[in-house]
Amino acid sequence: MLTERLRAKLEESLASLPQIEAQLADAAVLSDPQALQRLGKQHAELSELAQLYAQYQQVEQRIQEAEELLATSDDPDLRALAQEELEEASKRRAQLERALVAHLLPRDPNDERSVIIEIRPGTGGEEAALFAGDLARMYMRYAERRGWKYEILDSEPSDLGGYKYITFSVQGKGAYSQLKHESGVHRVQRIPITESGGRIHTSTATVAVLPEAEEVDVQINPDDLEIETFRSSGPGGQHMQKNETAVRITHKPTGITVSCQDERSQLQNRERALRLLRAKLYEMEQARRRQERDQLRRSQIGTGERSEKIRTYNFPDRRVTDHRIGLTLHNLDEILDGELQPLIDALVAEEQARLVAASGA
């Protein structure tokens, strides 16, 4: 059941709904697009919260009536129906509680954003590069399952079909909320195709998930940029090889360097490189702010050490283990084909549980 603290926070939040509705009808707000958008978003979120709470109260009433019937009736048929109703309503109440708690917890302001994912092979040579390719395909298949679009921004294939590095965007509402927990070191245990003795090798790849920044989020001074062009080293035919279509941009104040060579024109590569640079600068600022907040509250809620191995993909046993939450699933092939939602749901639930514990609710 909802604690009294959470119920009070819930009713306090809903108390502002009539005021927001009145503001949305105000002529001054209607003529201000930014205020209208901000208030419209608040109204939508609170309306959804109100609907969930109304359903929760109805389910509570069903549970109370079923419990009263079980306590007072001697009729076996009525008691069986009441027990069935109690079990069904209790399950529904638990679902609604989770949804209400998710609405009440502090939200990551980046959760609704699209993302940029960078994957690089770690230890393991060519086998690590192949694993980096497997991870990239896994996230792309997940994006397809969600109806999201992805776009490769920069990459360098390895000799056997993996990647020396790959950077791609995933465009979709809420992509960051679902994929942010993928940042870290991923480990694979399997027999490489280059292994003649049949021995199992361990390789790693690093994944970084960045919220995609808009131009309004990051202001870049053109004087701070050093832009170089060079010939593409990737596939693309003679046009790409003869002309300097690839672009490398260095942000002089921070030393961050990004490059892009996958497009046929220098202009397209420049635009993609700037997108990646904005995301990196935005993530750097967000990390600085997180560190300040963590120092103030002496906690690491919502941030994990990326140097730790977060997940192992074991091919001989066909299992995937997420070490942060101790979850092991025995459907490796489905996960690598993009069936990531059970893992993601478990990680989100664990994060919510930590936030609830930290809030004292």
C-alpha cells in the first residue's frame, strides 16, 4: 500500500491541477508559446497522475469490499468469488502503486531525450571488435522493436566484420530513460572464430550512452573550434577517397575531439560531428552537476561507476548476467536480437527502489 508520506505528496501534487487549468485558459499564457508548452506538459503529467490515483482508489474500494465479504459470509460460493476478487485487485493495486511511485519520484530531466551511443572494443583484440559489433546490432534491433529510428554517425569496421569503434544515434521519446543504464563495460565469454583450440576467451567492450543535446542546450563559440578535413578511410567509393569529405572537430577549451567520415559530403559530416560534440559537452556539464549534487548529499544515487563490468554475456551457457542487480537470464540469443526490455525494466525498477529508499517515502 502507499505510505502516508507518498499519499500526502500525491495529493499535494494534484492540488495544483485546477490552478494550472486556469492558467491555460489565460489569454497571456495562450499568447506565450513557451509558457503554453511548459504548462501543457505539466497539465498532461498531472492529468495522467489523477487518472492513476482514481483507479488506485477504486481498487482499494474493491479490496475492502472483498475483505469484508470474506469476514462476514459463510456461503462457500460467495467466499470463493470474494477471494478471487481480492487476489485480482491486489495484483492491480501493486501495478498502480509502482506507476504512482514512478510519477512521484524525482525525474531525470534527460529521460525524454534521444541518445547517442558510442561503443569501443576493450581487451580482446579482433574478438572484442566483433563483440562491439554484436552490441551495436543489439541496440539497433532494440530500437527497431520500440519503433525508434537509429542513424550511424561514425564508425570504423574491423577486418573480420566487427568495429574498431562505432557511434550512432537512437531517435525516440524516452530513449535515454530506457538506455542510460547500458553505460559501462560489457564482457563476453565465448570461443572466438579465430581460436583453433576451442578455448573460451573473455573480451570486453565499453558502451557510453549520452543524452542528445539540442543547439539551445549547448552554446558553442565558433572561435573555440578547430576544424580539419581529411580523406575518408572507410568504404564509399572513389568519391570519398579522392576528396577530403571527412571532418575532425576539436573543441579547444576542453580538448574534446570528434570526427565523422560516414557521409559522402563534407557538410553532412560536419553537421554530424557537431551533433556528437554537443552531446559530449552536454554530458560533461551534466556530469559536473551530478558530482556537485553527490558531494552535497554524500550519495551515488542514479550514477554508477562506468569502470566496473556491468554485464556478462556467456555463450557456452547461453546466459546473460547483469552484475549490478544480480539478474541472470538464460535467453542470450533473444537478448542479442534486441529483446532487452526485461533487463531494462529490472534496472529501472531497481533505480526507483533506491530513490524511494533515499526519499524516506
